[in-house]
Amino acid sequence: MIKNRYQVIGVMSGTSLDGIDVVCIEFEFDNAWHFKITHSETISYSSRWENILRNLVSYNTDELEQIDNDYTNYLSDVINDFINKNNIKGIDAICSHGHTALHQPDSGLTYQIGNKPNIATLLGEKVICDFRVQDVELGGQGAPLVPIGDELLFFDYNFCLNLGGFANISTTLNNDRIAYDICPVNIVLNHYVRLIGFDYDDEGKIAATGSINNDLLERLNNLDFYKETYPKSLGLEWVNKNIFPLIDSFQLETKDILKTFVEHIAIQIAKEINKKQNSSVLVTGGGAYNNYLMDRLKQHTQHDIVIPSNTVVEFKEALIFGLLGVLKLRNEINCLQSVTGASKNHSSGKIYLP
């Protein structure tokens, strides 16, 4: 039965490996969608899980299957702990992105771990997950999936920019929502700062002390991906093939790598948002806390850069996966042809019952 109020759990694990974002959200539909995040938490990965997830592309099919089983069990434990700790009752569904193991949509391949059917039994709740697969089967990129939420929840902004493992953006063009990945962000910055013993570059302070290598910057900006038109998306495989070997060939100090790559990020983002004039840009994701990156972006654009509350900055993707699940429950469109390049708009995701 279609109703106007829902309480769901949204779950997201991104490529930057910051941890598992879990939120409890109340949604209400009254000619438009409204939301309230009542509980939220990021559960950091153990070093064991972080190592496994960082190297997913190197495992064979049998190994991935076992990792998928183990991760599904682990994810259910994390979600159960969150529900019990916050004494959450009356859940309509748990809406989970899982974690991307492989994403090669041009080869018709996408694989999210943590979406095994038994997760519903382990949680004792209805679970909606595996949102990418159907879109890829329909000829789409299977990503990004968040733009429908941008359109329905954050319609006051001209652009919604998320800075996680990758920078992705959504906006409206000719009455259609479009969205695409722009460039890598934390998946690269965190990789290099770990070499000097940090999990991330706090506020971009290390990058700010470096020097830009103009030759590297030029070669980064000239990568073929940046010449492609949307829809387009990025994955770890592309970074491993195109970014890390290029940067490593220059043998730079970490601070210089960080400064050069931050400049690259700012240039690529500005190139996209400068296609419109006098715009407001909502910035979310961990990169919003990188003050140096934000300063460089502001140097390259005249737009109004808006950073919302910490809860929205940190949990927007988990929030929107909650909405994707609600839309699936209502059999309403949650995946846009104009965004992914699929053959049609559709209601994506699998529903598992306990």
C-alpha cells in the first residue's frame, strides 16, 4: 500500500573507505518530499576490512564470492548494532548501497558486495539493495544513482556536488536531470597521504604547503576521460590504470602530489560548474572539509559555494539511498535515463524479505 510517511535505514559505503554510513530517516510526501535524519553514524572499517576492500579488483570470482558472503554478514552486524543502540522501531525498509567491488558498465559488468539475499534474514527486516544492476542491464552506466535524490530533496540548488572518493555532480539541463562523475578526489588524496602516516589530509593543510608540478598537472588535465561527454562514471580500476602510474612516474614529495592533484580537482570541477552563470552549488561529502580544496575551487569560479550542516555533508548519500528504497517500494522511478544513459527511466533495486 502506498503511504505518505516512511521510516527507513539508509546505508552507504563509498570508494574512499571512510567507513559505513548508516542513517535513520523519516520521509514524508506532501506534494514534495521532506526528510528528517533522526540518527546517524559512520562506522570505521577495521584495518583488515579496509585492506580487503581496497584490493577487491585483484580477487578472482571464487574469492569475491566468499568476500561477498563475509561482507554481507559484517554489514548486517553493523546495521543491527545501529538499530539496537538507537532503539529504532517501526522500520519500513533497510536501503543499502552495499560496496562496489567491480564497476565496468561498458562491459555490462557491475558488482556490489553486501547485497546477498540472506541479509534480510540476518536483519529480520525488508531490505532493498543492488540498485546498479538493472540499470547496467538496460544499457546504462549504473551510476551515479544519487541525482534523483538531488532533484527531489535539494531542488533549491543549481548544482549538487559530492566530493567523496570521486567528485560527481548533478544539475538540470533542458528540463532533464543530468549527472556524471567529474574526477577522482579522496580515493587519490587519501592514497598518497597514507604514505606519510595519515588517514587523510586534515583541512588540506599538507597540500597547502606543497608546490604545483605544472607538467603533471597538464598531463592529468589532458586525460581522455575529461574529453568525454556525459553520461560517464569512474571506478577504482580507472584510477589504478590512469592516475597512480602517472603520478608515481614523477617521483614527487607527497605534499607536492597533494597540491598538484587538488589543483587538478578544482580545475575539473570549475570547468563543469562554469557552464552556468550565477549558480548556487551545494557541496557535500568528505571533500567539503578540505578547506584548501574549497579555497582553490572558489578561485576558479564565481558561483555561490554552499556547505550545509555536517549531517547532510557526511550522510547525504546514505540519505538518498534511503529515498531510492522508498521510491522502489512505491514502484516509482528512482533511476533516470538522462543520468545513466539507460534505455528508459526505471525503478531499480532488489527487494528481499526476511
